Amino acid sequence: MAWRSIRSQKAGATPTLESHFRNFAVIRLKWHCEVPGSYDVALADFDADGDLDIVMALGIAAGVGNESPESHQLAWNENVGGPGTGAEWHKHSIGSSFPQGFEAVAEDLDGDGDRDVVATGWSPQGRIAWFENTGDPTQSWQYHIIKENWPNAVTVILADLDHDGRLDIVACAERGANELRWWKNEGPQ
């Protein structure tokens, strides 16, 4: 995949994004997690079994070192209980080392029919990366750095901003970088 960075408008300009919500439903999950640093979760059906799984960026509030195997990673939790019950979960690693993970979102970025993940890492050496699902989400994911040394990267969203049929990436960084960026999905290289 090729990504082209498009910086936000000049300081003081107001970028606009249109959002349309149809058939919006609130989903409540009863779930207990004892993973250090779990800050944000997103829902997606990673294993195509018809129920929602959970993707998590772990690390921002971990209270353990960046190299700790207990945190600072990306993972998805497979809903293996009865359909839709969320009674039993099985953790799968996406990225075993992702220091200060802040947010992760899941969509099909490369058009191959499976869910890929984009994540931000919050720290003075922050980053944004996408993790390519190579076909079996329980196996290895391919790591692609989008931007390194992007201090305090936080929020990320995926949307087709230029209406070309491919999802683009929009993310922001705070406390140092103070910027909003758009990465245009230019498709396969």
C-alpha cells in the first residue's frame, strides 16, 4: 500500500469533515480486562464468525516499562463464547511490541476482505502504524510504519475522504506536534 501524507490546512483554518450516520446502534458489552495500560478498544469481526471481537492498544497507562510483555502491544480478543454473548475471550497478538499504544481502529485498508488495524503510540517518540492482516488473524500480522517520531500521536479515524473507494487515515497528535494529518490511500504499489 502507498500512503501520501497531506498536512492539515494553515494554522487558523478550519478543516471540515462530513459524517453521516445511518442505522446507528449502541452496543453494550460486559467485559472485564486486567491488562495493564488498556486505554481504548474498538469492535470488529476479525474471524468472520458473525460476532464482534475487540481490538486494543495497550500501553499508555500501563505503569510498566515499554519492554514489558504484559503491555505495550496491540491485540485482538476473539469472542469465543456463544454467538454474541461475550462470555469467553481468547487474546491474539497483532504487534507484540508497540510502546505507549493509545488507540487502535480496524477496517479493510488494502481491499482484500479482511480487517487490518491502524494504531497510534503516545510518547515523545510517538508513531502511527498500520498492521496488515495477511489472511489469518490468529497468525503473524505485517507491520507498516506510517510516521515515526510523531510526538504524542493520539486519535485515529479511517474514512474515504476523497471518495475514491479506498479508506484514508486521519490522525492527530497533541502536546508537541499539535497537528492533524491525512494519509491518502493510494492503493497497492
